[in-house]
Amino acid sequence: MYYTYVLISKKDSKMYTGYTDNLKLRFEQHNKGRVHSTKRRTPFELIYYEACLSSEDATIREKYLKTHYGKMFLKKRLKSYFTR
């Protein structure tokens, strides 16, 4: 399985979207500052993920979630998270 995931930084409240084949390990890497693109924004909270059967599907979904329409989808999907 491959996973497309969305993290939110507890430091600056910005979202980060990525994909991986090992969600638990990747999440730990983000929080330990071992990912170059996010190391200054730790700690993170995992707020959303989707399972995909192939890496191609996961990368396509990741690219979509980074678009304007993808971000609108996430805000609707996670409406209760953002209004708490």
C-alpha cells in the first residue's frame, strides 16, 4: 500500500502534503526533523491520509491535493477539524 497524507504544523499551522509506502515511519521522520522540507516546522499532527494501491495513484492524488481544488476538498472534508 501507498499513502497520500496531510500533516499540519503545530508551529505555524500550515499544511504539508506528501506520499509514502510507510506512513508511520514517514510521520516519525517529519516529527524528528529528518525531512529537509519540513524540519523547521516541527512538530506535526497527521490530519488526513488515503491508501492507494500503487505509487502512481498516490503521486497523482498528492498532486491533486496540492492544487486549489484539492485544498478546497480537504477543507470541506476536514471541516470539523478546522472549526474546533
